[in-house]
Amino acid sequence: MVLLKDKKALITGGSTGIGAAIAIGFARHGADVAITFVGEKEDAAELSAQISSLEREFISIEADVTDYSVAGKVVSSVVEGFKGLDILVCNAGINIDSAVWKMEENEWDSVIDVNLKGCFNYIRAVSPIFKNQKSGKIITISSINGLRGKFGLSNYSASKAGIIGLTKSVAKEMGRYDVNVNSVAPGFIETAMTAKLSSEIREGAIKESALGRLGKPEDVANLVLFLASDEAKYITGQVIQVDGGQLI
């Protein structure tokens, strides 16, 4: 079954990890895909080749998600290039871990700005389009650490909890226009961002998991694909965990 035939999607932070897995999954299911990225030109070029091999259109734009005005320009550029937009995935995110008594102001601000404000910027930019066309799918990438406290992650957990609140509020606002808004909350997924974490943290995540293993980017991408499709047209305002049972 082709779930996204001729749909047009925009994924923030889409050049690596979970974002790239979502982009490839979307293209395999018939969507044209645009991504934003920062500094990962080689990864974006490699992704372009992969999506082109699937005979789908691809747009990559280097853009800082924290810039409100740039978000509007990116969305306009994608709409012009694809002649429309159906799906937004807010995936861009960073982490700067520190105990709260050692955390610097810039470490707090950077994580909140990228993870939470970046999500708002792109939802704000697409919402008039989806509202006017009376259709659209918005999927945010939060985290199980937005559903719980975690030592050393006060900035990250706060940003991801904020994304969950944002998702639920926007689902209320956009539902009357037939726009579905949901959040996916991954557990420990093996990506470049998590690869730099200590073996102690990785082993702790494995012990937490009911399945006794870590997740792959494709595990998250598969759920995002479903939520972006018409198979999920009566699901909105939900936070769905992809964590191997880390948070039960």
C-alpha cells in the first residue's frame, strides 16, 4: 500500500538520524520531500540521491529553525516548489546536558530555542495554509523525557514537555479545519546525537527497555508515516511513545 501518494512534506532537521529515516520512508510511500538542515551538506546531498532514486522530488534548505522570519520563507519556498504542502514534521532538535546547578543561560536558551521555538515557528508558518485548504498533518517529535524528569536534562525535558503542550493546543485549534496534529515520543534511539552519550547511559536505557534493546530511527519513522497518512485521519492531539517499553 502506498500511504502518501503525491503528498508534499516538509521535515525540519531532516538530513540525518530520525529526520532522514522519515524522509526516506515518506518518499518510499509516494511523497515529495523537503528538509531543513544546518551544516550537514554532505548528508543532505546523500539523502537527495536516495530520494531521487525513488523517483520523488526533493528540496533541501539550509535554515536555522530558531529564526521566525526564515521559517515563513522556507515554507513559502517549499509550497512554490511543490505547488502545495500537506505534511509538516517538526523534528529538529539538540541536547546540551547539564545538572541544573551547573547549567549556563546559553545552554538553556539554545535547547529551548531549537527544540520548542523551532517547532512553533514552523507550525505557525504552515497553519494558515492548512487552515485555508482544510487539510493537513502536523507531527511533532517530542520525547519520553518530556513525559518524565531525567537527571541532567532539565532544558531538554522542558523543551519536549513544551512540544507536547503545543501539540495538544494546536490540535484543538486546527481540528475544525480537518488538520490532524500529533506528537511522537521516542525513547533512546540510536542516532548521531545519542552516539556521543556514555556507555553507562546507553546501558541504563537498555535496562529500562521492556524489549531489552535500543531503537532505530526507522522505528520512529514508521509511526510518523502512519500518522501522516489517511489511515490516521481520526487520531489527533495524541502523544505516542516509541520507546521499547522504557516508560511503562
